[in-house]
Amino acid sequence: MLATTVIAIIQYFLLPLFVGSPPLLLFLLGVALAAWYGSFRAGLFATVLSTLASIYYLIEPLHSWQIVEQREWLRTLLLFIVGGVLGLMISLLRSGERKALLEVLRQKERLEREIVERQRAEKALSAAHTEVVNERNRLEAIMETLPVGVAILDAQGGIIGSNRAVDQVWGGPCPPVRSISDYAVFKAWWVDTEEPVRPEEWAPMQVLKKGEPVVGQLMKILRFDGARAIVHNSAAPIRDATGRIAGAAVVVMDISESVRREQALRESEERYRLAIDAAQMGTWDWDLGSRKVVGNPRHAALFGYPPKETEMTEQMISDRIYPEDVPHVAAAVDEAKEHHIRYDCDFRIAWPDGSVRWVSSIGDFHYDAHGAPVRMIGVLRDITDRKQAEEALLEADRQKNEFIAMLGHELRNPLAPIRNAVHLMRKVDSPDPNLRWARDVVDRQLDHLVRLVNDLLDVSRIVQGKLALHMNLVELVTVINQAVETSHPLIEFKHHVLSVTLPEEPVYLEGDQVRLVQVVSNLLDNAAKYTPEGGRIWLSASTENGEVAITVRDTGEGISRSLLPHLFDAFTQAARPLDRPQGGLGLGLMIVQKIVEMHGGQVEVKSEGLGQGSEFVIRLPLCEQVCVVPGR
């Protein structure tokens, strides 16, 4: 419309320049523009408008709708017809171009969509491929870390993948396996029948044939390295998306060591059972949750129940324990439970027939993850004969002690008259040298006999707990001097040299002076007796760390290493020749140790061996009080 108006205005102003009627074909340019950029209707509208503008502005008479000349009618009609046809043709051409352009655009969009979808598909395919690769790597890593052999088979039974554990089970790399016929390389026999395993009997072949898992095939195999093993073989089917069997997964495990352990365990249990039966011991298992005790037939019999009564309640057990022993057993159980130590208890069982049996029960508690006791397992054995023997020994020991005490007193009675007789013989002082020699022998042997009798009496008092100490403040020098005076006759008789070394400062002890003198003189007598004639004896004392150490050392026979641990046992003596004039009962050192221990001290002995002399050290606590002795 705008183009038509512009053309009409231009022609109107150029009208004076035209000779005759102005040309109307210029309006076709506006029609063409309207039809091209608009549509056929726009072109037709432009044609009508151009025709009307021509009639009104360009054809005589101007500014009138009348057409006078026929020629002008033809020109106007021609403009209208040509404009209509031109608009139709241009609109058709424009429509075709637009359709072609739209088709091109649609093709371009479709191509772009296809490219995007293809890129998306390729990206998804790449991601899926990456995921498959990652999943396969994870699967392979898991397979390699498994402690059992794992193999993947295809639908024909061929091995398409396996971990190193498979090679370890078979003792070397497995050869290529593509089908069931290749299974002949695997040599195996059934454990229960010793029959060879045929290729079709292997677990994966059964799975591929039947489609059901096969678990727990036990077979003996001949490994590729020549060794034999027992394996546990299982397999399960692998199915594809349609449910068809696409292969199988196989798990093989070497259980040779487990089988050997189980066999060893069975043999151990059998030996244990035989030992328990041979020892006639009862075994028991106490479940603290159910409060029931399960034992073997011997356990039931020891409690006075029929052997078949292997399961008992706590009340059944408690009913048979001797009433006086129930608190003792309960305390032992509580102590073992509280301190996590072994339960060890001897108690009596009252049988229905009225007899009483002694038993020894030993057991251990078992605890859960939180430290709470859940069960207790142990053994029970009859110790009635041992208890009777112990009672018999105690009675015999009691009678022995009574006999020793009685013997000591009875032997002591004739000693006083003999001592008086020797005293009278000294007063008479016979000139006969034989009589004087006989008197001296009797005197020395009488002293020896007195010491033996005193030792017997002291031992009797010690074992009966009747040895009493009269504790007083005692000066060390007094004890040493009296001990030296007591042992001097024997030391002089053996021609020994005695050296005495004492602290310069006074030393005081709290003790029984008579018993302390007895201890030191006993050690001096032993040194004199067991040192060859003309030997040396050292007696010394020193103080340190709140105690006094009294040492007796000699150059005598020494003490063998085998005798040292038993030196302070009663009636213990080293081997001595039968002709040795001085002997003893082997009680002196026992008495020394007991007296020193009663004073809160201890006795030590050292010797480098036979012929190397010996050294005894007595350690006693010093008096803790500040002591003032009158006259000093």
C-alpha cells in the first residue's frame, strides 16, 4: 500500500512532464512488492488501489471517477488484469520459496536434533562402556583379593576368566579350557568313593546342563605340581537378560589344611576322651544362662547319680555337696568369676547311701564380648584315696612328733646322772692316763648327745608350734661371746683357728638371747665339724640398712650344688664317711632357719662347691628403739 501511494504521488507530480497520458505500468512495481512481502491478497489490494489511483489522479478528467476515452478504459483494465496476474504469480513464487525455506529449516532442525541425539547416544555409550570397564576392573580386583579360586565360564564350559587363587589351588597355571572335552586335564577323585570324576560330573557342567546351583562337591585332586589336595567345588548359573544360561561362576577352595586340622582335632578329642576315661575323671559344662550342667557319665556317677543322668540342674549339684563345704565351693566360684582366674576347689560329696567322697574340681570361665561370664568348663575327679592317705600321713606325722618329744624327754633323763658321774671322775683325778682318756671321751660324747637330744626337743616344739621366744633387749657382743664360749671346746679339739670381727659401736637386737646364742653356736659347731683339722673359721658381724648381718665362713668340705636347695630341710645331711667321729641328725640348720625367721630375719648360704668351704649369713633386724644400757 505504501509503495502504491508513493508511485501515485510521484506520477502525479511528474504529470506535466508527460506528453499525453502517463504510463500506468509503474504501479506494477508496487503490486509486485505487495505480493512479494505480503500475500496474494496484499497484491490484489495493491492492484485495486493502483487502478483507482490511476482513474482519479492520472486519467482525464483528473480528480474524477469518470473515464471518457475508450483507450483509457483499456489501459485501466489492462493494469487491473496484469496487476492481478502479476500478484498471483509473485505470491505463488513467494509461497514456494517460503515452503522451500521452511523445508530447509525443518531439515536443518531435524539434522541438528539427530546430531544432538547422536552425540548424546555416543556420550551415553561411552559412559556405559566406561562403567562396564570400571565394573569389570572392580570385579577382577574383588576376584583377585578373594582367598578362594573363582572362575567364569561361557555357555560351552570354556573358562573365560579366573583369579590367581585358581592357579594356586591347582599348583600352577590352568591350561586353556574351551569345552567339556578339555576337562580331562583336571585329575580328581570323589572323596567318599575314590572314583574318578568324569568331565560331565564337574559342578559347572552340571550347572550348564540343569540350570541349578551345585554346592559342596568334595574331591581329591592331583595338582599340576604333583601334589595332592582336597578341594571344595561349587558353581552357579549366569543368565542373560532373557533368562537363558549364558555361563557359570565356579568357586573352588583348597580345604586340605582344614581337613587335616579336623582329623587332628578328632584324634586329639579321642586321646582326650581316652585320657579322661583312663583317669576316671568327669567332665562338665555349666551354662550360666540355662543354669544347667552337662557332663559325661563319670561326672554323674561322682555325684551319686545314674551314669545316664548327664544333664543336671544347679540344684541337683548343690544337693549332693556336703553341707559344710557349700560356702567354700561358692566362694571359690565367685573368686574365679570376679578375678578371671582358674577355679580349683576340693570338696566332699554326700552320696545317697550315706558315704562321703572327696573330689577335686577344676574349671575355667568363658566370657562374652562384654566380659560377662557365659559358661564354665572343667573336670572332676575322685580324690578320696588321696585324702585318706593325707589324713593317714598327718596322723603318722603327729605320732612321729609325739614319739620324738617322748624320746627326747626319755633320753634326757639319764643324761644328768652321767654328767654327775663324769664330774665325780674329774674330782677324783685318777693318775691312770687310760682312765683320764676314757673320762674325756665320755664327757665329749655326752656333750654331743645333749645337743642331739636338744635338737630333737626343739624340732618337736617347732613342728607343734610350741617353740616360744622370750623377747628382750639383747646386745650383739653378748650373743657372740656366749656362742664362741659354747663352741670353743669343739673348735679347740679340731685345732681350728677362729677369727672374730665385730662392729666398734654397740649393736642391740630385740630377741631371745638363749635362742640367738643357739643359732650362732650351731653354725660354729657345723663349721668346726665339717672343716678338716687345722682349718680356719671366720665369725664377723656388720650393720647396714637397719639390720645386722652375722657371717660364719670356713675352709671346710663345702656344699654340693645339688644339696644347697635342700640344706634347710629336716634330716638333710651330706654324705659322710662312716668313721667320722662327729655326726648329727640333720636338724640343726632347720632349727637355725626357724628361729631366725621367728625373729623376723633370714638365713643365706653360699658355697662354690665341694672342697671350697661354705659361708652362712644371718640377717636380723636391729632394735628400732633408742636403747640406753646402764653402766656403759
